[in-house]
Amino acid sequence: MSNLKIGIIGIGAFGSRAAMRLLWSDFPDLMVYDTHEQTPRVFTGTFGGMSLGSPKMLAQLCDIVITALPSSAEMRDVLFGWEGLATGFKKDGLVMDIGVTDPLETVAMAKELESHGVQLVDAPAFGTPEDAREGRLTMVIGGTDRAVERCQPVLEKLAARTIRAGATGSAQAAAAIADFLRAARLLAASEAIRLGGHFGFASTNLLRVCDALGGAALPELLEREVATRRFKTGQQLGILRANVALAARLANASGLTSPLLAATNDALEKSEARLGYSQDMSALLKWLESLTADPPEGQAVGAGAEQTTGAA
């Protein structure tokens, strides 16, 4: 049994299962709070633990307070609103957010908490309420090494798999970026299937051809060549660009609208113009890094650069 005093805020469908898991493992004295007054009382009356009357009371009595809330707005209210967590901790306060919320707001709230001597670990949890109850969640972790280390006893009970991200906010960003990558792959495969079907290619056979020509190895290639910046696949960017241009011409000749294919073709033309035909195809990252964007309206370039650095 752990000596840590743990509290949790947010006893909804997901948070209640996470609370059950903690209660039934190493934290039988778990303290709970929810903005719906009756919810904690029903929970503690049924499963155990202690219901408290405000976020600040949890902070005063706990080493770590977990938040399982549906939005950044509710998170901010719990931290800085009526009887907020921020002013309750005696020293070395620690909040661990297991909800999936806005990364930019997470960074902003972490900075505000620092002024109160409180650290924020963002640990968005992925899985079902049943996974939460059984300790089978996948959790991505962002925060300082010291803060993350203090959270380990809790993470060990809730998660079957943890993935370390980086600074506070990086884990929430990873959740959004992962869905972007998933959506892009799904859209690309859908466009390819549609284009192949126009030429009489059965969908399953087309996917097999893509796998045979290296598609199945893409995750390994990205990890080995792009993430490490080796850029040594041995395949030239110019050849990749030429083949994608051919696919774009096929789509146009067939009267098929393929927005991702068109955007990819445009991006490859621009990257080749900058990097050169013979550059390794995996070096597309170098072209992206050369691009600049205008800062948000009303924000100085320096401020924008500083904010980007803080969220990375």
C-alpha cells in the first residue's frame, strides 16, 4: 500500500472507473470531488473513499490530485476558480491531468500553476472506462522528469503502457497530432483505393501492391530515417515526386478529385525545387523546417517564437 495521498476530480463514466482502480489497488483512502455535488457522495457510499467539498480541500490533504475532466474550461475552473486547487497545496503541489484537452491551454495553465509552486503533468489516457477500471490504459506523459517520477505509483496502477512525451503540454499535443496522422493515412488510402478502382484494381489487391512496394515498412522507415535524421533510404526525392505527379495526372485524366494527392504533389514539387532532385526522399523534413508562417494577428514574431518553443 502506497503512503501517497491521492485525490481525483471528475467522477464521470471514465473518472469513476479510474477511481475504482485506485481504490481497489494501493489507495483505499482516495479522496474525490466532482462539480455535481451528489456524484462523489454516491460514489464513496458505494465503493469507498472520502468525498470532499472543494478542489482546494483536496489540494490541502493530497500529495497528488488527478483531474479527469472533459474540457480545458472545466480544468481551468477547477484549478483557478472557486476554492481552486492552485492555492490549496502546502508545498510541492502536483496535478496530473488524465483527460484529453487543449495542448495550448495546458501549457498556459502549467505556467500559471508554477507561480503557485504547483507542477502539472499532462497524462492523457486512452482506452475505455473498462480499461481504466482494469488498469489497461495507454497513457502519454508530459512534464518534468521529477514530476513524472512522483506520478509513477499512480501510472503503474492505471496504465498497461506509458509513453514518455516531453515537457508539459507535449502529451496533449501528441494526442492531436496522432489523430492528424491517422486521418492523413486514412484519406490517402481512400484516395488510392478510389483511383485504383477506376482502373479496375480490386481494393484489397491494391493495398497488397502498396505493401509489397514498401508501404507496410513506412512506420519503420519513419522511425529509422526521419526521426533520427539519417535521411538514407537510398531513394531520391525526384523519383518520388515524378511518380506522385504521374498519379496526379491519372486522377485528373479520370476526372477524379483527390485533394490530398493534389496537395502532396504540390508539396513535393516545392520541396524538390528547394532541396534538389537527388536529395533523399526522407529529407522532406528539411524542407518543412525551412518554411515560415506569419505570426497570429496582433502577435509579434518574437512572442510567437517564444510560445512555440515553450510548447515543444
